[in-house]
Amino acid sequence: MNTTWIKKLWKNKWIKGVLFLGAFGILFLIGLYFSIYLGAFGKLPSTQDLSSIIQEESTEVLDKDGLLIGKYYIYDRQPLEYKDFPEHLIDALVATEDVRFFQHDGIDNVSLLRVFVKSILLQDKSSGGGSTVTLQLAKNLFGRKDYWLFGIVVNKFKESIIAKRLEEIYTKEEILTLYFNTVPFSDNTYGIESASQKFFNKSTKDLTISESAILVGSLKANTYYNPRLNLKRSQERRDVVLSQMEKYGYLPKDSLEAISQEDVVLNYRSFNHDMGVAPYFREQVKKELTAILDTIVSPDGEPYDLYKDGLVVHTTLDYKMQELAEEAMKSHMTKLQKAFEDSYGDSGPWTQDKLIDAEIKKLPKYKQYKAQGLSDAQINDSLAIKRDVELFSWEGDTIRNISVRDSISEYLKLLNTGMLSVDPSTGAVRTYIGGIDYRVFKYDHITQSERQVGSTFKPVVYTAAIQNGMDPCAYFSLAKVTYTNYDNWTPGNSGGDEVDPYENYSLEKALSHSVNTIAVKVLNKVGIPKVVEQAKKMGITKELPAEPSLALGVAQINLKELTGAYTSFVNGNHPVKPYYITKIEDRNGNVIASFEPEIAKDEAFSDYTRQVMLEFMQATVNEGTAKRLRSSYGLNNAMAGKTGTTQDNKDGWFVGITPKLVTVTWVGNDNHSIGFKTTGMGQGANSALPIFAEFYQKLNADISFNDITNAKFESPSEQVISDLSCAPEKRDSFLKRLFKSKNKKKKFKGE
């Protein structure tokens, strides 16, 4: 064999240098590999570590029927089992990411050789990559670190070692399961189930071939191919995945052509805590969960982590009903906000310097400037600088270039709301709206806010009266009375002072028409202590003011407690405490905590009182202050209710009672100095009642709620029917009118 040419090449110093360099490089890589293997760049997970992989999992919040309504997480991840993956999803992944997945042992040497020859030597960019699903899984599980020099090589070697170990421990099905549960998708979403829920609002098992191809396609570059941000680009990538499936025999050609013609249709659901369905409810559940988990220890002795331990929280909320409630709220509040602003024109209270200045002084930035020694003039100059600000609007959020002062003015004019619906037999919360938009207003008007409840307190007064023996057909004069021992306080009636002082209303008409003068007289007759006692029996724990104006609802009570009190009228005289969580499970389905309804043991009143009060409040709906439920909204349901309006039209209330659902709505401005301009607009019948009305219209239109909407009240006893068979009003006789003062003055005795 002629070796002369070899010797000549060997004597060439350049060739010799290249060979030595190549040999050194190979030895270096071998040495680097073994040093990594031995832990020189950090301990590698052992086979024992890998055999007990437990990934951080988000806590899922489910509605009463098991529908997902929200999650608490650091990484948005929901694990599934292999059986939950549709076959076409696996086919799409294998065809696109790792066509030899079922043949290799974690490292695809054939693909690596192809990459070396085509990509490196021939510079063919279409040759594909050499990474396998198992290598990607290793990266997903343990991430990559910055090693400065040779970082990419070190990370690749570490991943290859881990991949080999994964293949030794797990079956191919188990590797695919781990992969799909950990792979990052668009919008900070981890795992196929979270991605499926977020982008298509469905479980993974229900994905179509097109939807599977979209999600698998996004793995190549989850920002670039994010279907929410770029639908066209996502669709083009989907078609590439479908072509790969056809190429490798996973999809018939005719199916490829048909599916490629389909448009990409998203049903996007954000699980951002500030957005999505029932954000105020989810926040309240989180607060309660945090307190609950502080009292529970996991089997390994460690406390549960709300964000990592994959808990499943079963709640009382009805997802579908919540959606209808939110739709009703948005529909009404959009119209009411416009009417509210139009009523003031350009001279709304939110434009007044004094009010804006007061709000500015509450700002952390103002306090910071003040601490630095700046004068008010200097602070105002700083806050007058304009910047782009995103502003809430019912017509759609807008970005405007405005100052802090202008921004405060914009938000001061916004009306807010609260709405709670509960099952009166248990207190289970079915709908929960704490405000108009959680992104902007974090303050919860159900559990945090306490507002004067206005005339919604009158049923408590009348309940105490009936319970303490007052005849349901007792009559009281509409005439005003001045109470001399309370600073000559003279309560009047809504809608003006022109009332007939000789006209007398029965208790039923007085309550159904929300007559202030009579409510105070009833309170005076029954006594403040007995009314306060009655309120406590109905579950109101707030300390109530011991003064005559209590009859008109000057007490500040939160919406949740007020709702609980009203449940007693349709729960056999027992008030219940609204609650949210039924049980909590760990990631393995074991129940770690469960909760029962909190129903008061003692009756708040008698059956007789309950039946009388229900008749009174049904009259409110049929012919009283809430009659627009029948006339304007066409609601024919069995329904009782009470409207409420506070002084200067600051708060509007409505309590809607049906046999199987009690709903309370409130509307007002967060700034107590801003009220509705007119009583006609601000009264509860106009401001708060329509939310309930539109909500019930939607319930009536959905047959799945027939059990609630078709429910009937119990028939009152013969005694109740007999005791209520009186004229709703009567006029004083001639002699009585002759000697009766039109405007009495007397002391308030009901203390």
C-alpha cells in the first residue's frame, strides 16, 4: 500500500495542526461530557429522582358542576393522564417534533447525523433539528443554566444524559404524558390541558385535529405562533403540522385538504386572576383558602402550597348563572352610567377641584412627595404632567394622554355595583359580582363594602312588629311626625311632601310602597331594642344605631350579611350564612377539607310571621315599588322583593326573593359624596332592580334553570289569608279629621 502521500500530508504543519486540534476537541468534549456526568456542573438528577417527578401544579377552582372557573398558579399547568390525549394530538407531535420517537432511546442518532451532514456541511436549513421529545422533556423539567463559556454544549450534554435516564425509567407513553404536562405553550401556559382550556375553552380530549395541530405548531416558537396574537401565522404553522402528519401516514390526503380549508376559531379564556369569569369570587375564595390551608398539614408534614400543590377546590358557584349575571350587570350599568353622566352634563361633582384635591391627597405618590418636603403647588405641577393612561369604559377601554388629576376625575364619575345570589336553603353562593371590573376596582362591594341599606331594612322592622303581635291589618297615617327628643327630626316620604295626612295605609301597603313615615311609626310602636334583636336573629351581626332613623336604613351593612338575613324568609325561618367552598382535594383526589352550610339553629321568627312578610313583599313586586318587574320586564315568576334608596340618592338597592334563589343588588358611587342627581334615577327601582330583572329574564330563557324559575312559594295558612283580608288603605272619619293635627309633634318612645 502506497503511504507516501499520507506521510507528506502528515509533514504539512497546517494539516497536522488541524488534526491535533480535532483530536484535542474530541478529547475535550469527552472529558467535558464525563465531568458533567460526574456532577462538575451541578448534580444531575438520579434515576431515583427522576422516578418520583412531581411537578408544580396550579390549584384548580371548579364550579358546583365541576366546570373550571379559575386557577391559582405560578406556572399555569394542569396534568393529564395518557388516556386523556386524543390520538391525533400524539400523531401531530410525533410527525412534527420527533418522527422516530418510538424507535430511539432518547437520542436520535439518525437525526443527529442528518443534522450534521445537511445542516452543518451542506447548509440545508430545511433538514430539521436533532432534538427529540425526550430531550425537550429534559429541558422542560430542569431548565437551562448560564455557564458562560460552552454553555449551550454543557446544557445539551446534561439534557442528553437526563434523556437517556428518562428512557430507562419510563415507557414511551409515560414520557409523552410528562412532556404534554410540562411543555410551555403561548401566554405563559404550561401543559396541554391549560393550553386547551385557554385557547379553545375545552378539555384536551375534545380537541379537533385542527386545534391539536395549532397547539403543537405553536411549540416551535410559542410567541411567534401565538394564535391569540397572530391568527394568520398560527394557521400557516398549523398547515405545516398537518402536512407532516400526511407525510408520515398519520392523516389521509383528503383529510389534509379538508382541514387545511378550515379557519382557525379561538374561544379564548384568560385565567389571569384579574380577568375572566367571577374574578371577585375567585379572589374571595383565595382569601378563604389561604386561611384554611394554614390549618392543614400534608401527609409529609409540610403545609400545602396554594400555587404549587395541584389542589382542586370545589365551590358553590354556578358558572352558567354567573355568566348571565355578569351579562345583565354590564347591560344595565352601561345604560345607567350614560344616563348618570348626562344628568349632570359638564357640571358633575367629579369635576370639582375640592373633591379631586381630596382624592389626590390619598395617593401614595402625593404622600411620597410630601415626605420629600415638596409644597402642594410643586406636587400639583408634578401630577399635572400628562402620560398615556388606559381608561375603563363600557364602550371599550381607551388610551388617553391625560394627567393624574384628569385620571382621578374620570374614575370618580364611574358608578359601581355589587350583586350576590344564593341558594336560600344552604347559603351556597351561585353568583358573585363584587364590582364592575376587577382589573380597575379591586375593592369588593360584597364582603368589604358597608353602605347604608336604606329601605331594604324596613322588612326587618315589619318582621319584628308582626313577630311581637302587631296586627298585619294595622293602619298607620301617612302624616309626618316631628320627634322632639331627636332634634325635632321629621322624616318625610320619597317623591315630595304632598301626602294626605288623613290617609292611612295597612302594613302591607306601607311596606310595599316603602312609606318612610309609617316605617318610623312602626319602629316607634314595636321598639328599637326588639327590632335590633330581630335583626340579630336574622343573622345581622353589625352593631345597629339605636335611633329612629334605623327604620329608614341608616345602618351600614355589607351585602353578604344582608343577603343571608333575607334567606330566612324562604328557608323555614332560619337564616343561612353565604358560603363558597364545599370541599378541597389534593392532587391525588383525596379530600383534605370539606364544608357544610351554616344554618342558624334557632328560628328567627314564626311560620306565621314568615308567611305574612312574604305576602307583604310579594305585594311590593305585584303593585308596589318593584312593580316594573311585572310591567316593564314581563317577569311572571313567583317573586317577592324590596327596593331601597338612601339619603341624597347615594345608594340604590334591590332584594329579589324567589323560592330557590335570593339575590341582592347594590349600585352607587365609591365616593360617598357623589350621589344620583335625581331620586327618579337613583332610587333602587331604577338603579339596582334592573340588574336583577335582566338577570331573571336570562334565567327564564334558559330551560336548564327551570327548577329555579318555575318554583312556587308555599301557600299561606288560612289564618294568614284571613288576617290580611283588609282594605289596603282607609281614610280618617270626618270627626277624626276635625280634631287631628296635620303635623304632630311628639317624643319617640320606642327605645
